[in-house]
Amino acid sequence: MSSQHRTAYQRMVVKVGSNLLTGGGERLDARAMAGLVQQIADVRALGVQVVVVSSGAIAAGRHRLGDTGHDDRRDLPTRQALAAIGQSRLMSMWDELFELRGIVVAQALLTRRDLSDRLGYLNARNTLLGLIDRGVVPIVNENDVVSIEEISESVIGDNDNLSAEVANLVDADLLLILTDIEGLYTADPRHDPAARLIETVDRIDDTIVAAAAGTHGARGTGGMTTKVQAARIATQAGAHVIVAGGRIEDAVQRIAAGEPLGTHFLPTADRVESRRRHLLSGLRPRGRIVVDEGAARALRYDGKSLLPAGVTAAEGPFERGDVVRIFTQQGDHLATGNVNYSDQDIERIKGQRSGRIPDLLGYQYGEEVVHRDNLVLL
């Protein structure tokens, strides 16, 4: 793909299913994975930021043990054991393949609890955004080894719903779900020759849900049903979602360039407005921070983070991860955001350079009092 091509998206979450990573077989397929890595490397060369949500740990563990004939889908202890065995192998292959293209990767294991807990959510978001800012490709997987509830009753869904949560977490403008079917059809195309590809979905209604229920993957646990569930989560937060065939030649580059492939679920909300609603109404503000004129200008006009040097006062009590309001010295409500430090910590570091935070506190949660990605201007 020529560097002259423009991309339609700036930050993508690419979810890769087990069927693609195994090439439809019983073990990880290095050739299939290498092809995906090359495509991701190509879009990154165009300036697109990419997060990968990867299935495959259980398949890798099954292969490592030579246990290819056992149906372990409902055997929770076996699934957890296989995930524990296969996770390192899966990550090792991703690491080796990306390293060949000069790309650093990082493993991130998440659970539903991580994303529902206030501090867990903030930690996961700050970590992933920090990795992206450093040019690293995060490889995200559900922590099946310890997440009994995720694997059983409240399964996130073969990483489909997890990928939607991650897309929201990092404010991605595209969630690309790559699967072994070229998109959502009106019926299962492997059994119904009259099945038609649904190219665009502007609203997920009963017809779309019914179409998804009739299509299932060969190895993943969710089939199309969880992919539509994921699309609902991500589109409601303002992201585009595309479900497409991962074996289509250059699928990632072509979709990144805006070529219509697969099924495109259109956003049902504005991404910035969705983030705004989350911060303004999803969590009750716990306190306020007052900033000087320089910090106010940097926030309002330059898209900067709030640094301790620009803070003049912190009025709590509030803890790290809480939502606080940010005011000018004239009393104008300037912004709302998630803080990286408690009110007591901020009182100790206010007016100081970020480099002094470890000396003043004995620890550091980041250079910013409020990171720009966790802040909404009013």
C-alpha cells in the first residue's frame, strides 16, 4: 500500500478471532498470523494507531498439549488450564512476528472487573493510551486464567465484547472485527445459497439480531451474535464497527483506506459527545480543581493535559480516578475529567514541575494531574 494513500481512521482496534489465528485448524498458524502482522504494520506506517485484541490462547494451549480432540468449551477448569499454557505461546508468536517489522508489542490481560472498577478502568485506559503514544502495539486478551465469571456465566464473548470495551477505552474511531465469514449475512451463507451480505447497518434492530443468531463460527464461542453485541456497544459510544473476512487479501489496509468490505455498523452517537456524557453524568463529580490562566489557555486552545504547574488549588475530598470539575480562577467551569491524584496529593504537587512529583510524593501515577484523553472541555 503506497504511503500516498490516505486512511479513513486514525485509531483502530483490530479483533482477530481464533479461526483466523489457527487458519481454521487446531493449532496457531504462523503464516496466517504473519500476514495479519504485515497488514497492521502497513497501516501503522500510514500513521494509524492500532490495538490488537487477540483470541487464540486456548487453541495454543490445546496444541501445546497435543489435546486436539477434546471438546473443552464447557469444561471451565480445562479451558483455564489451556489458556494458562497457551497464553505465553500466543504472545511469543505475536512478539516475534511484530519484531521482524521493527514494532514493539505489549501484553495486556483484562477482565470485566478491570473495566467496571473505577481505578481499574483508569489504570487500563492510561496504560493502553501510554503504550499507543509510545508507538507500541498493545496485544489485549481476556484474562481467562483467573476470570471464572467471564468464562462461565458472564462471558465477555470470545473477546468480541471485550474488543468493543477496549475500543471505548482508547477512544478508537474504528473497531474492526476480523472473522472467517465475510460479514453479517441475512442467513448462514454456508448453508443457505440465497444468503445475502448486509453491507451497512445504521440501526441494530430485531432483524439484525435474528440474522446474527443464524450464523455461527467454527471455533469461537460467540459466532455472529457476540459480534453484533460488540457492534452495539461500540457504535453507541461513537465508533464505527466493521465485521469482515480476515482472509480477504489486504483486508486491513483496504478497510483503513475506507474501501467498503464486510458489514459496516454506523455510529449511533458522536464519539466526543459520548465521552462527554460519560464524564458529566456517568459518575458524580467528587471535587474541584482551580487552575491559573496559563493552564486554562493550554486546556482550552491547545488541547493539552493539566499539569501540576498550572494548578492553584484542589478542593476535595476526592481520590485518584474520581471525576472532578476544573475551574478558572475567575470561577468559570472550564472542564471535567478523571484525576490521576487525590486532592491531598495535588495540594502537595500544585505549582510544581511534573519532574518533581516522585520527590514530593514518593511515587508517580503520571506527569499529568488530568490527562487530555480523560478530560472534556465545556
